[in-house]
Amino acid sequence: MTDALRRIAEALERIAPPPPPPPDFTAPAHVWHTDPDRLVPVRQVSRVDLSLLRGVDRARDVLLANTRAFARGFPANNALLWGARGMGKSSLVKAVHAAVAAEVPGLGLVEVSREDLPSIGRCLALLREAPGRFILFCDDLSFSQDDAHYKSLKAVLDGGIEGRPDNVVLYATSNRRHLMPRDMIENERSTAISPSEAVEEKVSLSDRFGLWLGFHPCSQEDFLGMIRGYCDAYGLAIDDETLRAEAIEWQATRGARSGRVAWQYVTDLAGRRGVPLSRPGSG
């Protein structure tokens, strides 16, 4: 009987998948994947230089100071960047990471998708024992009706027995300040037996971020300044009068002014002028 069990165990060991290799923490960034759990290194992060982000000065300064404190081992807050689409929320996170990592080596960036939030505890277990410090980045975070993923995130932010590791801070971006649509919050308030408790359960998630950084539609001058900054950085020669006329027409056809729309105009301009671009990203 013992021999039979030994042969079965050996057979199972042979067909079992090999354990994943240890994470390569020499990479500047990683993406968290599941099934199996692993941190996939990213050698070249798609990002824009911090100096090219216009119209978000206050958010830039606050996030930069918070990130510098964290990278140097001092207390720092989790941050929620919320507001208008295309105004550079995710771009700011990646740009700030690059700027601070150049000053304080050992600061990593780990991106986790909203769909993988239930596994976030396992990701943190890996990071807890890893060398260095990490920004855990969740882009375009929001929740809908009957979405229980937010409970996993609440436990990470300040709940649970272990809590958030000292070497991890969470930065998230969202179009919604409370991470959930207003009609969903109102529905909870109108149908629950205890309306205030039902709303509090879900709205309290955003309260667990120590920093709320708002992003709002930019002015026309900021919009033109974004485009001029991109043109100068990428060697796109265009006079101010032509740039102004074309850019205003471009934003009118899109019905919006934002960093993303500015970059789309620059992409079009570069294509017409035959100038190659390396996309810096938009938020």
C-alpha cells in the first residue's frame, strides 16, 4: 500500500505545473495576474514626463509630496484621483512614480485590474516580503450594482488583521468621487430598510483614501498650453496662430477639452507632418 501511494504521489508531482519563478524586482514596474498568481515585469512603462502635464498643478504637487514621503520610508496616504475623463489621472500616477523613482531607487509600481481585486490579498502577501517599496495602482476603478469587489479593496485600505503592508501604498483613479454611480447610491437609499447604513457601506470605501485629488475640465488656455508643450517636446514646428486655430477646431469636433484630446490632436498633427511619435499616454 505504501509503494502504491508513493507511486501516485510521484505521478502527481510529475504532472503538476512547475512553481512560478520568483518575481523579478529589478524591473521598474509589474502587472499582477492571476491563474496562476504572478507579477509580470514591465521594463518600459508607457508614460509622459511630469513636466508635460498641464492644468493639474495642485494634484501634481500633492501627489508628488506624498510619494516622496512614502519612498523615503515616512508615513503616506492612499490616494484617489477622481474626476473628468482624459485629464491625466493615470498619466500623473505613472509620471510621479518615474520622477520619484529617479530620486529614491527601489520604488516600484504594480498595476492591478479591478477584476483581480478579490486576489489582492495574495498580491500584498508577495509584496510584503519583497525588497523595496511599491505603489499599488488600480486604474479606472468603479463599482456597479451587486459588485462585491469593493469589499476586497476595503479590507486592504485599512481593514483586516494584517492591514496594508508598510511598504505598499494604493493609488486609484476613477471618474467618480465615491466610486459608484449616483443612481446606484440613491437606489440604495430609497430601497434599503436602513437607508443610511446601506449607503454608508458603499460610500465609505472612498473615505478610506487619505487623499482625494479632483480633476476637472481644463480651460482653453490650458488646453492650448498642453498642445504647445507636446509640440515643443516632440519637435513639431507650428506657429501659434495655426496651432490655436487647428486646436480649437479639433476640440470643437470632439465636444471636449482634455489632456487626451490634446494628445489626439498632436498625434494627428504629427501624422500630417510625417514626424514619428512615441506615445506618452493619457489618463
